[in-house]
Amino acid sequence: MQEHWSSGRWVEPVPSRMHFSDGSGFEVGGTSVRFSRPLFHGIEYSTMGWVIATIIEYGGKKLIHTSDLQGPNIEDHAQWIIEEDPDILILDGPATYLLGHLLSRTNLDRAINNLIRIIRESAPDLIIYDHHLLRDPLYREHTTKVWETADDMHVRIMTAAEYNGLVPVVLRSGDSNV
């Protein structure tokens, strides 16, 4: 099936002003911006399709934004992150709010173990958890091993809200958006 999806363009015709980012990149001044090859959106062969991660390098530092890998659930995606060796990793966590419905315990464990492996083998300076994970007020309880491993390895891990000095919306008491 992967050969089928990799075999051609899926947007036809492609206007000349449109460029596919898959596996490409560019430089502006001293900043390099690269895009990953298409990565599964969640688990292998997800019906939700593919996503593209972004890699930004400047001044000897590297940031990766994983887009929508949901964990990462897939070991190959974790290996790719490890090989990229980012200083900052912006990672959408597993969709723990869907645990038991669209997220199995097996795939949650995969996501947790893959991030623990990234922390141990790559040791980014900072991991910012966002997106799916922050829809669940119990996100820390579901991912306790990740937070403990990060602490043991002296890797800062926080949510995007915490990075900005805020309490995550899902944890705010009395917030009508929760």
C-alpha cells in the first residue's frame, strides 16, 4: 500500500506557483528550513493520511516540529527524531483523551516508550508537548514515565502554555473552554 501512496502526485493539476514541501528545504540568511518526507498521521497506514514535520536550524541549534505524529506512535519516526538530534522538540503527544476509543493502550505505550527513547538517546534541551495531549486534563497521569525520564535526564519538558508562562487551558479551573 505504501508503494501506491508513494507512486505519484495526488493533487492534479499542480499550479506552477504551488510547491510540495515533502523532503525539500531552503535557506534564508543563516537559517535552514527543511521538511520531512511524508510521515504517517498517527499509527501505520492511518486512514487520516500523512503529515510533514519541519526542521529549522540556526546558529548551531536545531528545532523540530513534528506536526501530527501523535506520540510519536511509530518507532521509525522516533528513530528519525533521534538521528536528527534536535535541541528543541515540539511534539504533539498521544491523544490520551481518546484512550479506549480511538487510542489503544498498546499504541499509548508505544508513544510513551518512543518518547522515552528519544529523551535517552537524543536528550533535547527542551521538549514542548502540544496538540492532542493537551486535550486531556489527565495528560500527565497518562504519560508519567515520560515526565519522570525527562527529569532524570535533565531534559526540560513542558507544554506550550507553560513555555509561555501560562497554565494549560485544560487545567484551568472554571474555564468554560475546558
